[in-house]
Amino acid sequence: MNVWARLPRLAARRPTPTAEAAERAVAEGRHADAAALFRELAAGGDALAQRRLGELYERGQGVVQSVVDAVRWFRAAAEQGSVAAQARLGEIYLTGLAAPATASQAAIAKLEANGPPDSVLHRLFPDGLAVRQDPGQAAVWNTAAAKADDASAQARLGYQYASGFGVGRDPPVAEYWLVAAAQQDSAAGQLGLGMLYAGTFDGYRNDSRALGWFEKAAAQGNSTAKLCVAILLLFGDRVTHDEARARALLEEAAEAGQPAAMFHLGELYRRGRGVHVSVPDAETWLRRAAARGHVKALVSLVSLFTSGPEPDAGTAASLCRQAADLGDGEAQYLLAQFYLAGQGVPADPAEAARWFSKAADRGVIAAYERLGALHAEGKGLPQDFEAAADWFHRAVAHGDVNALYHLGTLQLGGLGMPRDPRAARQWYRRAAKQGSGAACLQLGILYAKGEHVGQHYGAAARWYAQAAVHGLAEGRYNLAFLNLRGLGVKQNTARGLLLLEEAADAGSVEAAWALHQQFAQGTYVTPDAAAAARWLLRAAEMGSGAAACRLVQMLDRGDPLAPPADRVNSLLERSAEQGDAAAEACLALCYLQGRHRTANDKLAMQWFLRAARGGDAFAQAWLGDAFATGQGVAADPVVAAAWYERAA
């Protein structure tokens, strides 16, 4: 028989493809054969084959990997009622699918640029390389699979209704689908219910119910649920706090790669919650979190490096800059503060204003108040009281108490606002009512001086007392003198002295100086030289240049109550280095005359110049004499006259 005549009969004997044969080919690793078999079955309308062919395209097994073709076959199966295909489509459209890793960036760019339709790339991938996120389509397919009792689709659909992603936000419907998933022991459903009850989606909050569902998901090994349980054990409402267990769960979640768990572990060690404070452990965990993109970990590292016995402002500022560049508003605000104070970076008010502006754009309300203050002071920004008032009003609208105080000050002075003392007092009262110690103090001063209001020492005393309650040392200081003098309150010397001591303990240099004067002069108390010397030293230690100069005078006259000379010298030098003009002039004189230190004319001249430029009249007059007589410098009548004029 002619061999060609046998071909039709041979072809007719070729076995019909079956799903079993295709699955066997997959199991044996013959993916190309499997793809061919599934394709033939899929073309005939077999839903299972269509889904399996979609899976092969998604993985690139036996075919050129194409997520677009995968979705096309998943859709074909889903439209025939394949629940697994419906669920996979719901998952894909919820997040989108990127182009395969095998596709080069150049190929992706060419397709996205809509190049020639007859190009090889367009012929191979006419629909592109990626599947875009489509929350509406996700809801369609998740709903279909959820109604068919697919737990993963139910969990996803619950999330969509909870967040309003692709559907209208509907917490009761979200709860329905999440419960359905959770009852099938779906960790995703249990986690979603926990988040719903924890108020994550701006719904009602019940931390104890949330904890129960998080615990179920955590028991299945879900690291996100472990993190959530730990957070509730640390901060939850109406939940028994357990810092030790929280730390253990955070460690498990952190080891599973959860950056937020690393961050919270770092915070536990930084703050000493459930563990001893440990800067090394805090830094380790916070840096691990930051390396994985947790921006708030960088902000916490800033706090770590600006606190403690050995702060590192340079490192803190560098970390703050990283977080600020990543768009974190809090970091931008802190970086502005660094530039304003010259802490870790050169002082630069203009740069501070730039970062405050960025923070304000991010909704950091404190930045509104700072921008208003910079405009009011003309520091880093043009002085513009109207602009300042505008920023303060914006801050007040968001509840900033300091801005209320500033508006009172502008209104009192008629700066950028109509001058209105009564309205100013109303601003101050609003600020005081909301806890502003500065506003309480200002109201006390107004009543004590009788400025823009009838003088009333009783009212002044009450406002000073409120300022003290809010932690202002100046409130205690001013109230002390009302007690000493019996103004607005019954005269009470003991109470007045106690208030001065409390003010000094709270950091008031003026209070320490006042106590020195009280015991030195005996105005309201019996003179006590030892107490006077003790408070003078305290004032110098707190940074008073005048006190340091008076300690030098005690050394000059050989006062037995004077501290050791090296201690006095150290305090005088510190005040001079900090720019106190009187201390600079005193230090210059000590170097000139060799008092309590080795004489040094060169250093004396340097300190006289600094003191004179700082406004010290004695130093200016001394320089006038020096240039007039040529003492230690070349005589120069013109320069001498200039210094005399400044001294006058």
C-alpha cells in the first residue's frame, strides 16, 4: 500500500489529550508537553485546563512567561465558573502583576512607549508585559469566589469593603465576609477581623475582640498577627498589658522580617519598657528597621542620639536628614529645629525655615507656629507680622496653644493685627485655659504692672501660681516677690524664699541670683554670708556671668567663703565662652593683671575685643585708652575715638 495513503489512518489513531496526561507531564517536569496538552483542552473549553494553562503562563513553565496571557486564561476559566480561577483573578487585580523578572527594563520601556505595532516585541506581547491594578475588577472576581465559599477571596473582599477599595466602604459587609473567612480558619480572615475591631479602618474599636482574632492568626504563625498582638499587649485599651510576652512576640515577628516589629523592639529598649534601657540594643533594632525602609525608625534613632549622657548631634542630624528627605513630616520639623539651634549642623535660620515649610506642607501643625514665629522675628524669613498672624491663625485652627499666645502678643502690640489689648487678653486667656504657662505668666505681668488693665496684684498672684503649676520657673519667681512684699497675698517671707528655691531648682538663674542678694543684703531675711556665697556659686554654675565675676571679686579680697580658684576660673571661662560680655571683660582683666592665672597680654587683648564687640562699656573704654596711649597696640587716635564713642 502507498505509504502516503496510510497517513490519515495514523493521524486518526493519535490519542485524545486528557487532563490526566497533562498533569502527569507536569509531575514529570515535561512542562512544554503539559502546556501543549492543556492548550488543546483549553481551546475546547475545558475550564480546568484553562486555569492550569494560566498557571503555566504565570510561572513561565513550558511557555514564554506572560502574566497577561495568564490572566486571559484565568478569565476564560473564571467565566465558566472556576472558583480557583475567580479567586486568583481577584488576587491579581487587587495588587496588579509586574512584568516577569526575565523582561529587561529596555523591553518594558519600549512597550510602554507604544512603539511600532509590527515590532517583534509587540507581536509577542500585544497586550504588554504587566497587569495593572484594578480594584473594581478585583471586587467582581473576589465576590464571585467568596460566594462560592473561597476563604481567601472572602478575606480579600472583606478588606475591600473595610477600606473602600474598589467598592463603597461598608464595615458591616466587611465584617460579614471576614467572619466567613475566619470561620474557615483563614489566617488572613482572622487578621482582617482583628484589624477591623482594632479600628484600623476608622471604624468602631474594640481592642479585646481584636486581640482574640489576632491571637488566632498568630497561633497559625502569621507574623503580622504576632506584631499586632504585641502592640495591643503594650498599648491596647481594656486589655491586660503584658510587656514580657509582647517583647517575645516582637522578637518572633522581627526574626520573620517584620520591620515594624524591629522598630517597636528598638523602642522598648530605648524607653525601657519591660526591659532595662539599652542603647546598643535599641540602636541595633532601630537600624535594622530603618534598613528595611521603616522611616519612623530613623526618627527614633534621632531621639536616641540626642539624649543620654553622650549625645551625638552630628549623627542625629544626619539620620534626621535621611528621614526628612524621604518625606517624613516629623523628621522635617526636627531637622528645621537642628538648623535653628545650630545643633549637629551649622546654624542656618533660612534653611530651618525651608524645612519648617516642608513639614507644614506635610500637615505638621507645630511647623505652622514656628513659621509664624520666624516671620514675627524676621529670622530666616522676612519680618512680616501679617504673614506671622496668618500662620498663627492656621495653627490655632488646628488646636495649637502656643499660637494662641502669639496672637495675643501681636494683638497687644498692634503687629500685623489691629491693636486691641482686650482682644489680646482674650487670646491669652484661651491659651491659659488650654494649658499655656507662658500665657498665664503674661496675664500675671499685665495685672501686676497695670498695663492695659487695672492693676490687681491678687489677679497677678493667681496667674503666676497657674504659670508655676504649668512648670514655668518664672511663675514661681514672680510669685515669690509678691509673697515677700505682701502684694496681692499675705506677706510670707518663708513662702517667698521657698518659691525662689523652687524656681532655682527648676532652672531659673534669676532666682538663684535673687537668693544670693537676699542673703547678702538682708532685705527680707537676716543676712547670711555662707548662704549668700552658696547661692552665688549656684547662679554661676547655672550660667550667670555676673555671678562668676562676683566670685572673682571674692577671690580678690581673699574671702574665706570663696570657692577654689580653679573652680572660679572654670566658671568664668565657661560664661565668657558662651558670650557673656561682662564675663569676657572680667577674664580679659584677669589675664592682663595676672589675677588667679598666668598673665597673658595677647589673650587679654582678645577677650577685651570680644567683650567690647559684645557691648561691654568697660572693655570699650579700656580699648579706647589702649589705642590712645599705644598700650599693647599701635597707637591710633581714630580707633581710640571710635571705641570711646561706643563706650559713651
